[in-house]
Amino acid sequence: MAADCSLKQVVDGFAEGLQAIDQSRIPHKLFQPGVGPYGEAEAIRQALQHMRIQSPDLFSQAQTKRLPDVLVQGQWALEFKII
């Protein structure tokens, strides 16, 4: 079972994940590098992958789903919107 994580840890983790995608300079499809062209599902998936690597004790059991977008079992059901 993953350790309990606070809302701040979840928000910070996703912010760091999105920053990591952006700073990787890996282009998405035929677009210029950065996180901008990623769709909601792919951006969430990539950010969560980063979070699992950076904080496996908190996010190893987190999973992407259709509804909610991310489920941290027994702790958080997260829905994201790209703005």
C-alpha cells in the first residue's frame, strides 16, 4: 500500500511532472518540443509516470483511468481539465 499523500504532494507532483515533460524538449508527434501540444490524457499519463519515478512510495499504486483521470487508491480521485 502506498503511503498517504497530501493534496499539496499531489499538486506539486503533477506540476513537477509537467515541468519535466516541458524541459525534456522531446517533441510530441510533429509539434515543437514542450508540453503544450500534449492532449489531456497523454499529459496526465506522462506526468504520472514521472511522479512514480520521483516518489514511488506515494504514487506507485496511482493509475490513470477514464473516470476519474487518476486514482490514488483509497486516497484521491482526480479529474483534470486542460485550460
